[in-house]
Amino acid sequence: MTDDRESTLLADVPDRLFIGGEWRAAEGGATLTVQDPATGRTVRTIASASVADGTAALDAAVDAFPAWAATPARERGELLRRAFDLLQQRKEDFALLMTIEMGKPLAEARGEVAYGGEFLRWFGEEAPRIQGRYGPNPEGTGRMIVSQHPVGPCFLITPWNFPLAMATRKIAPALAAGCTVVVKPAELTPLTTLYFVKLLEDAGLPAGVVNVITTSTSGAVSEPIIRDPRLRKLSFTGSTPVGQKLLEQAAGGVLRTSMELGGNAPFVVFDDADLDKAVDGAIAAKFRNIGQACTAANRFIVHRSVADEFARRVTERVRSFGIGRGTEEGVTIGPLIDDRAVAKASQLVEDAVSRGAELRTGGSAVDGPGTFYQPTVIANVRAGSDILREEIFGPVLAIVPFDDEDDAVRLANDTEYGLVSYVYTESLARGQRMIERLETGMMGLNVGVVSNAAAPFGGWKLSGLGREGGAEGIHEYLQTKYTLTPSPFA
């Protein structure tokens, strides 16, 4: 059983849909259960929205849009700042809640609270900085006015792996821009979003500006919302196949879309790299969030002259990791999100070893309860192994040796994805060449974590469209209008 603090916290999390400023049951009283992946126990039963509930949420967002779009930017920003302040006050509750429903160690959950909160602060500050321009046309016959306007009601679909940060990364810029939203959190981790919207209520959120639907029938509920002509923006974080399907649905309405999709990040270590720094970066890039991050390093491409030493050092570190429920002292690796994730990690490791890779440590699922997989290192992974093509989404570090810079670039770019790349080298010139040569939307040069609220997060190729965060993030929720007026001197 959970302790008293966990029980009290869980009881404080809303178990209903949030539509038009009211907490309400789903149509017909339908429910879904949320489980703790570390124990397999059900921790909460909440409402499961129907198609009609989804339409009602969009109705509320549409009705609230004109007033919210007309709200002064400063007021929109101040709402986000109040939400930021409340989140700091309640950070321990949010961290514990994420650990319960998603499994990440408590220390990492606290890190997500800090990261997620920065989107509230950043976009609260960006709201009053939305700008246009005014000036003469080249002919001198008129004046051009370029202005920015909120795109309209938005549908935001968030993933299970970062249940707070992915919600704030979408909600904050939408609200700052003057948009209203319907949010659909992942079925596996909806509690954090429900708790966050309760916080927004406390911050003074007007009715209908943010609406939340939780559901066990995501596809059925989402498609009518996406195809509704009143919707003007879709933002999705998740797998590339699902994103491609959603893009097809969004095409009919020519929706603005932001797609943060899959990754297959290379982590390139050159022979001149500082190996101590490279190992530290590798641990962060691979094992943060139990490897369940789209930015997680997937393929460790290491110069042959240092590959064995790199493998030895990371193996030594990985063997020291503690495995267990994220609330326990000394735990580094929590559970994977479900049985399917464990099965996938097992399959990828088994395939690589069968093709000649060397298992240095780990390589097995951990007996239950819970869905745990041992932190794993495999070296000398051979070409053709599934683990080099598929996103691992688990605590498995796979090492591939290379011989020269051209070989490293070829291996790094040999993927249909292009979200993030990591490079370790002490050569400034080589680092600059890699910035130019790697096909990636983001890059960490001698750093293992790149995410920041002030930076444009997004990828190339099948890793997605658009950017979240940074000055670019708010423009995903704005549309441009050009107006020509006669010259006042004509």
C-alpha cells in the first residue's frame, strides 16, 4: 500500500474531465485505471472521455477563444507567472505524483518539475513581446502593417514519459499567444496533467481556456476533434507512425501542426575526447528518465581506439546503479512504463547479441512486481542489428566502433530520424564541422542534455515539424496578417 502522504496526494488529484471550467464525469460514467509501473497496483480510477465529451471540450475552447484572444498580453503572462509560482510551492507533490504514475526516480521527477516550470516562466515573459512591424512599402505609395494573431482553438496531445513538462511546453505558449486549448494527456500518465490544471484553476484560469479530456479510446476521441473545422492547431508529441496518421487527419482542415516525433540519437565520441566528460555525458544522455526519452542517446558511435576503454568505464558506472521504485533511497533506474516496453528492450538486446555484440552488463528483465529491465551495456554492435534502427526507449547503451570522421558522420546520419545528436571532441574545428554535417534539429557538443525552455526544441526528417520552446515556440501558435494602408504623405 502507499504511505499516508501518497494516499493524501492521490486523493487530491481530480478524477473527472475538465470542460468549460467545470469538473465533470464522462458520458455514461466511463472510467479508466492508472497503475504504478513499479508495483503494478492501481493507484487511481478516473473518467474516460467519449467522442461527445471531446466535442464538448472543443465547444468550450471555441466559446472561450474570443475573450481570451482579446485579453491583454500582460494579463495572459501574469496568469502563467502565477502558475509558475504555485508550481514552485507544490513541487514536491508534483514530483511524487510523477514518480507514482510514471516510475522515474524522485530526484529526476524534481528535475522535471523545474524544467516544466520554466516553460510557464519563459512564455509568461514572451506574451507581452509578441511583435509586428510597420513601415513604407518600397514604392513609397503605402504603409505596410504586419501583425501577429492567435491561431485559434488548439488540440494538444501529450506523451506519458514527461507528463508535466510536455503539458507546460504546449499549454504555456498557447495561452501566451491568446489561444484556447483542449489537452489530451496519455492514458498511462494522466494524473499529473489533471493536477496541473487544478493548479491553473488556483492561478485564476478563466473558464474554457484550458480543457482536459482523459480517455482510454484516444484514436476514437481525437479524430473528430482534429477533423472539426473549428479547430485550427494540432500539437502532438509521440511516435512517428502515430504522428503521420494525425497529419493525415489534419490535412483536411489545413491545420497548423507541431509534431515532436521519434528519435534515434547518435552519441559520437572521437579519439581526442575527454573520456571522463564523455562518460558523464553518456550516462545523462542514455539513462535520464530510464532511457525513455525521445532525446535519449540511442547509438554510441565511438572511435575504435577508445571504444574498449569507453565501454569499460560506462559499464563500471552502470553496474553501480540501483534498481527499484523511484521513491526508494539510492534508486537510479525505475521501472519501464509497461510490459511492452520491457519486451521491446529484451528483443533489441537479444537480436544484437545474436549478431555478435558483446553483453558487458545487464541484458535481462527483472522479476516482478513491476516492469523493470536491467540497465545494460552492449559493445561492438554489428551492422544490421535492430537496435541501430529502432528507438530503444529503455536503459540500454549500445556501442558501435568507427575509424575516421567520415565514417562517424555516415553512421550518425544513417537513420530516417534527426531529432538530436551528441558529439564529444576537444577539437573546435571538428566540432564546427559536425555542426554543419550532422542531420539533426538539435546538437549537444560536449554536453549530454540539451533541453531548455529558452531553446527551440524539434527535429529534422521523420523526427517532426515545428519547434517548442524558445522565441520560436510562441510563433507556432500565431498567424501573420499583412495590411496595406495609403501613404499618409500621398
